[in-house]
Amino acid sequence: MKIAEKELILRSNGRRVTYHNITEEIKKFLDENGVKNGICTVQSQHTTCSVIFEEFVHDLDYNGDEFLQADLNHVLDRIVPRELSENMNYRYPGQKHLDFLLSLNHKDHPSDSAVLLNGDAHIRASIFGASETLVVKEEKLMTGVVGSVYFIDFDQNRVRDRICHLHFIGE
């Protein structure tokens, strides 16, 4: 039985939804650990981030986002609008939770209540989930010809580093 773990540090852009195609990093991790067969779980530890398996699209918009990502953002903007002001679209964060977050004195929770207006990011991440589990067979990641793994940060309020966990179990 072989177990391997790694953390990827990914920087969000803080101005719009951030997509990271992490497929090559996953393949490199598997290759470096000499895996043959098993499963690789890819997980975000952040409640406003998701990991998805989707097709790689070669065409990019002016922001550098793949067309499928831009389309996804457009659909999500219609069903889960941005939280731009308190009490506008969402009840989150609520006064008790806001007081708690502002008391943390932690780099991921600055004492600026405006950056905590991210109820939309929490809802979007909940829809897609925090992880994907991928099959590794005969030393290959089973993603097909165009499949890619993306780490998405839906929080658009500030630049920050995000952690993505890779965990392999198998042989």
C-alpha cells in the first residue's frame, strides 16, 4: 500500500473568480511518487473554493479565462448574484458570525468587514463541492483526452493564497 500527499499553494486574483488548471501538477505528483494504480483525491480546505473535473477549452476571453469558464461564470451570476453590499441578496454573514470572524486575528480573516461579503462564493462552492476523486490506472490519470482538473476560488474580494490537497492511496 502506497500513500502520498502534497499541498499546492494557489494564488487567487481577488478581482474575479479564479480558475487554476492543476492537471499537470497532479500528474507530476503521481509521477514523482511512482504510483501505478489507485485513487487520487484533490481537495480544497476553503469553504469558498471548489475542485471540478471539466473539459479543457483552448479559447480564452480577454481576462484569460477559458470560454467554458466564462460561460459557467455567466450562468452562476444569474442564479447566484454577487454579494456587493450587506443585506442586499444574502443574510450571510450575520452579526454574530461577523463578530466572530473579525475577532480571529488571522491572515485569512482580516478585520475589514467588506471582504467578508462573500455569501455568493460560499453558495457557489457548495454547489460544486470541495473535492474530486480520480482513478489512476497503469500509471495514468484517467481523465481522457480533454479532461482537466480545476481548482476554483469563487471569492472575489481579495488576493490570497489558497491550499489544495493532493492525496494518493494505492500501489
